[in-house]
Amino acid sequence: MSSACRNNIIRQKQLCGASAIEYLVGLAALLTALLAPVFNGKSAADLLVDAIKHEHAGYSYAISKP
């Protein structure tokens, strides 16, 4: 195997490792944004769950009507 080919393989592995770190940093930022308290001590994830529960309760009520 030539040195140019070997260097190319090493470079590809380094790039793959760099992109994995970027994905992990992005995931950490997303989790922080979803779980950090935003409004009255509730996180964005809590607000989303409450909204889904509220909409489901309205839907359940509407389909139970004759």
C-alpha cells in the first residue's frame, strides 16, 4: 500500500471522528434546550407533553359524544 493511500485512509478516519464529535455536541445542545427550565420552572419537553395531553383529552371528549 502506498503512503498516499495510507494517509488518505487515516484522514478519512479522522474526519469520521470529527463528525461524531460534532453530532454529540449538537445532541447535547438539543437536550439542554429541551430540558432546561423555560417557563414557570417547566422545560420545553414538559410543555410539549402537557400540550399533547390537553389535545388528546379534547379529542377523547369529542369522539365520546353521540
